[in-house]
Amino acid sequence: MAKSNLLCPRSAAALVIQRVTQGQSLNTAFVDISKRLDETQRPLFHQLTYGVIRWFFALESISQQILSKPLKTKDADIQALLLVGIYQLRSLRIPDHAALSETVNASKRLNKQWASGLINACLRNYQRQQKTLEETLAEQTVTEYAHPAWLIEKYQADWPDLWQDILTANNQQPPMMLRVNSREYSQSEYLELLEKATIPGTAIENCPQGILLEQACDVFALPGFVEGAVSVQDGAAQQVVDLLDLQPNQRILDACSAPGGKTCHILERFPNNEVIAVDISQERLKQVEENLSRLNLSANCLAGDASNPQNWWNGEQFDRILVDAPCTGSGVIRRHPDIKLLRKAEDIEQLVGQQQALLDNLWPLLKPDGLLIYTTCSALKQENELQIEAFLQRQPEAMEQLPSRAPARRVSFGYQLLPGDNHLDGFYYACLRHR
């Protein structure tokens, strides 16, 4: 790419933030814009982009107070750049003079040189008023914790004693966790390999293949990654396979399989079991196939709507069904901070309907005495224990089975990890046995 087309980390971050505020997912925008950056600048770009999205509601409030009048819609990139500047002064160790001058210069990379004076004046205004501006954030929960009001209210209603802990955990940088391929190495053997590679890590409690890294690193720096020795997966998701109580020669359905972490984990344990991996997105199913290929595993990958089995099911029932249902993602906001901007309160009803359809329409595919595991990465009861309670009332042949080891705190039905519990993502688990 010609040098003239390259962005700097701050202008690139501003463009991603602009796209997210206009409805695009952070991951999609980030991957697209990162192509216009020199590789050496990507770490700062990542830090700025994720930091601003994580603290968006606080930064936006500050910007409204230091701007004399709101910017026009066509200058949403300059508004985003202002947030990038405030975030640096507020949260990063970059010297103030460098943060200020580089952010001012970034407006020129956006072909809006007129904005350099505005950015300079606003950031200096922030420096002068920082103490007062920060105090105003504490006056409202939305700005203090940088979450939308509707989501705060949901957490407060569901977890009256823990909602502040959840909000705080959502704003933390997520740790990088690994799942060791048990066909290649034990957890302790791989920890030794990491030590030799000077990548410090520790075993994750209750995850026999799980490792928590002290610091995130490039996956290609991990010993044996390309050859399939290890995968990146949060410990919360790793616990799912234990709940499936897998046995040899079982037929298993992973109903919402992309990107394939759980499919691969199942096959690492029992590579000769028949696994059907279904996902509604043909594009995302490619990720499942890529992960299987790297790990030298094989599954039958089918593109289809899991809640409409007649379009893909051959009529043979399953011993085990995993339903990792679409949800609000309210348990994984630390990994996907754009959820705070993109998810809306009215989405919940639609998602609950999708989850219900998956449970109702997949249940007939389960053999008598078979096991269905329902999981979400949500921390909201409506998608979790209340969803399962309603299903058990509708389906007399279903009963909750208590696993030999509880994966998380016991709730009225199933088990709930809240964000940050044991360093893990927020996650819900329910084990249902066919009578």
C-alpha cells in the first residue's frame, strides 16, 4: 500500500470508532481498517480502539462538556478522534504533549485539517478541567461505569448485590486463555513449553486443559500453535465439554457451532465420535472448518438453521446435543466492548424467542436418556435460568441433571458464571436429560 494511503494509529482508531457508532461490529471495522496501518503501529491502534469503545459513555459525556457546540454528523470521525485524545490523556502513559500533538496531527490524516485547532483547544480544555470533569462522571451510573442505562438496570434487577462487580469486570482488559490439545500434551507439559518460550502462564482451576497467560501474545508465538498443539479459548467455554459427559462411539450435535472451539474440544477428547457441526452462517462455518483442519480433526459441517432441523437433519437421533445459543453477550463485554453500543434492550425479546425455538425444535432430535447442554455467554436471567425453567414446564420428558462437579454458582435452574468469576467470562450452563 502506498505510504500516502497509510493511516496513523489515532486516525485509524477514529475511523473504527465512527463505524461502530454507526452500527458496524468492532471486529469487522477493526480488521478492515487495520489493513491501512503499518504493522508496527497495530498494538497502539488496538489499545486506543478498544479503550475508547470500552469507556465510550464516559468519554462521550466529557466531550459534550468541552465542546462549545455538537459537531455535525458528517464530522463523526472528528468526534471519534476527540474521544481518542481524551482517552489517552485520561488513561494511557503516553506523555500529555505527545498525545496532544499526535492527535492534532491525526486530523490531517483524516483530510480535515480545519479540525486541528478544535482538537487542540478541546484537549487543552480537558487538561485544565480534568478534576471537575471526572467528578461529574461519578454523578451518574451510566458515565461512572460506562454502560448503557438499560443494561445497568437489567444487571441491577437480576443481581442486586453484584451488579457493580459485573460492571467493573466488564471494563477490565480480558486475559488470554489457552486450551491444550490433550492428544498432544498434558496441561503441565505445555506449561513447561511455555516456560521455555518465556511465556508465563498458570493452570486454570477446574479446566484440565486450560492455561491462563500472564500477558496476551501473538498466537504464532505459542509453541506448536500451527501444528494444533493449542487453541485460544476462555476457561468458561472449556467447561462445557466436561458437562457433556462424553463416551466413546456417541453421535453428537453442536447446534450453533461457529467458530468451532467447542466442536474441536469435543473431538480432542473423542476423535472417533461422530460430530455434526451446524451453523446458520456459511461464512462462519468456514472458521469451524479451518480450526478442525489446523487440529487435524474431522466433523460433518452443515450450514443451516439449527431451529429448523428438517432442512439439514437425516432423522438419526443424537446421544448428546450442545446448544450454545445466540444471546446478548452480556457476559463477555470485556472481550467485545462494542456490545455496549450495538446491543439494544429490545433485542432481548427476539433473542429469547430464538433460544426457545432452538430448545423446542432440537429436543426431538435427542435419544431417550440423552443429554442436552444449553449454554449462553449471557449474565441475564431471562436468557438463562428463566429460559430453562419455562422449557422444563413445556417439556415433560426433560429433567435437569446435576453434574458431578458444579461449573459455577448454582442458580434456580442451571449454573451461572458472572463476568470475572475466577478470571473467567460470564457464562451460563444447564444440563437436561431426556427421561
